[in-house]
Amino acid sequence: MVLSAVARAVNVSMQILNKWLNRVIAFLGLAILAAMLATGIVAARAWKLGKDAQDYFESSVRSIATGWEVSELKKRFVPEMLSPQAERAFRAYFSRLSALRTMKRLGKPAGRIGTGAYPGTTINGTWAEYTAHAEFESGGAQITLVLKRVSGGWQIAVFEVGLPAKPQARSADPMLVSRRSRAGSAL
């Protein structure tokens, strides 16, 4: 009789434990499912942001590089970062870039999307950094834009064109050449 009472107590305890474990497993399953769903939503949103940023990059670069007009850049630039000094600097910069002449081909932009502060700048929020190779009548160039998400759209915060380095004159001092190479690679 004592043995059957113990067996019943163990059986009841096992049933309670079994119900509790089933609930824990069901909860964990739902939590994993919710996490997978949230990850999918975030990934889809990031993909769409990336696609939008790439499209904006391509259309902006084509418009700006067609005639190297500062007015085309101003239409797309983050207003708070476009001071009169920056506008004068862009005019001088675009005057030099016009030597590239007509753009023949723009490669597919590659880059990244981020949130928070963009390293080394005052840009804060959602940003994108993309670079693409462009072929012009007079040679190739790497074009990099840092974009800032503003009111559901993109604006340019940084515009850079990297031209191929011209060959340096040979120097009798190997340290001078070495220092030039290191300085150039850091830029």
C-alpha cells in the first residue's frame, strides 16, 4: 500500500513536470519563431534600404558627373553641411574633375548601411556608404558617396572622387619614396 502511494505521487509529480516542460518548450518555440520573424523583417528592411541607397547613388552620380555642375550636387546635398566655403571648394574640385570629361560607364556600387554616428563625421542617424568605379573619356575613377537618410529619402553628406595616382618621379633617396607611398596609402 505504501508502495502504491509512492508510485501515485511519483506519477502525479511526473505529470506536473511533463506539463511544465511542455509549456516551457512551447514558449521557447514561440520565442524562437518570433526572433526568426523579427530577423526576417529587419533583413528585408535592410535590403530595401540598401537597394534604395544604391539606386540613389547611381542616379546622383550620373546627374552630377554628366557636366560636373555644383548645382546638381547642391540639389542632393545635406543642406546643413553645405556652407558657402564648402560650395566654393566644390566649384574648384569640380573644375578639376571636369578634365575627366564624359562618363562612359558606372559600375555597380558596393557598400554598407549603418545607423548611429558615421565614423569621423557629424552624420548621425541612418547612413549609407557606397563606392563604384566609373569610366570616363579620359580614364577611370572611384566615386564614393556617404548618404544620410532624411525624411524617408537620401541626401549626400560626403562626395569623393578618387583619381588614379600619377606616377611619381624616381628619387635617389629610397626613404623619400617609401614615405610618399605610406602617406599616400593612408589617404
